[in-house]
Amino acid sequence: MTISGIIKFKFKGLEVSLRGLSPQDVTREYVDGLNKEHLFLETKPDAVTISSQIEYIRDIEKDAMRVICGLWCGEKLIATAGGQRLDIETGKAPVIGIFIFNENFRGQGWGKILVWAMCHFLIKNLKVISIQASMKKVNLSSKGLFLRVGFEVVSEDAYYYHLELKSKNLAKPDEVTF
Ligand SMILES: CC(C)(COP(=O)(O)OP(=O)(O)OC[C@H]1O[C@@H](n2cnc3c(N)ncnc32)[C@H](O)[C@@H]1OP(=O)(O)O)[C@@H](O)C(=O)NCCC(=O)NCCS
């Protein structure tokens, strides 16, 4: 699905934006980042190329149930967030996943900003009332940042935590200003 909206804000004084990712936004750095991630992006193919990633984004654009957004720090694309199960007719909450492919941007709060911005984008544009996410139990930073913006653990199994956000509980990080 293509959603025309854009979220713009400041984080630590930097201009940041989140909007739908287009095929022409695919960069070598993004593709290299996908190929380097072996632990936590479970649905991606083993080997990604620029053309396979462009094809992947084109498929998402045609799919009413999915969306993929990019997060830009100034002009630099640093991360992506995907949304699935977007058709509210199913009665199930959409699910999101996040990926900061530029490792220089990890461990500084960008993950939290990405989840907040993606949730804000879906709530604003699709009026969703809740959002879900799951992560491996060993992915402590992922769990920590989802909890920081208002998600709660709703269930767990041997390997995963399953979290849910009630849209009214989305908490804007203090470092975000408009
Ligand atoms: C997961 C990922 C998005 C994290 O990004 P990040 O920018 O490093 O995350 P942040 O810095 O915003 O937040 C990490 C939070 O977890 C906390 N955290 C980090 N390591 C932790 C640990 N070992 N135990 C508990 N909390 C931890 C941090 O303190 C931080 O919270 P704070 O901002 O309140 O201090 C990034 O590593 C990534 O893209 N990984 C690959 C893909 C992936 O795992 N996606 C998630 C799948 S659901």
C-alpha cells in the first residue's frame, strides 16, 4: 500500500522524517545492511540485491495489507519500518517490524524514535486502534524500545515476546520536538 503522508519532527536537533519508501529510495547501504543482518530479520531472503529489494517494495506498493516506510535523518535514509495486516476488516491489529540498517545510528535512541514515528504514521493515516509487534526474547534492545513508547507484553512463548500498543497509549519520546 502507498500512503502519501509524511511525519516530520526534530530529534536531538536533527531534522527527521518518516514516509512511505519508494523503489527509487533503495540504496546500496540499505541492501548491504539487509545482507549483514542474520539474527533478527527472519523473513528476508539470504541474499538481497538492489533489484530484488526494488521488486520487494513494488510488491508491497500493490498489496493493500502491507506498507514499508523509511526513516530519514536529514537527506540520509537510515532505517525502515514495515507494517502488515493493515486491513482493519480482518478484525486483527496491524503488526510492525523495524530495522536500523546503518549501524552508526544504533544504540542512541533511534529505534525508539522509529517505532514511535511508525505508530504515529499508522494511527494518523489509517486510524488504527492498536498495533502489535513480536521479537525474539534475546533481542532485549528491541523489547526495551517498544516498551518505552507504550507497548505492553501481551503474551510470550519459548522464543518470542508478543507486544501490543493501544493507540491512545502511544508515548512521544521527550527528545522528539516539532
Ligand atoms: C533493534 C534495533 C532497532 C535497536 O535500535 P537502537 O537504535 O539500538 O535502539 P534504541 O537505542 O532506540 O533503544 C534501545 C533501548 O533498549 C535498551 N537496551 C539496549 N540494550 C539492552 C539490554 N541488553 N537490555 C535491556 N535494555 C536494553 C536501551 O537502554 C534503549 O532504551 P533507552 O533509550 O530508554 O535507553 C536495531 O538494533 C536493529 O535494527 N536491529 C536489527 C533488526 C531488529 O532487531 N529489529 C527488531 C525486530 S522486532
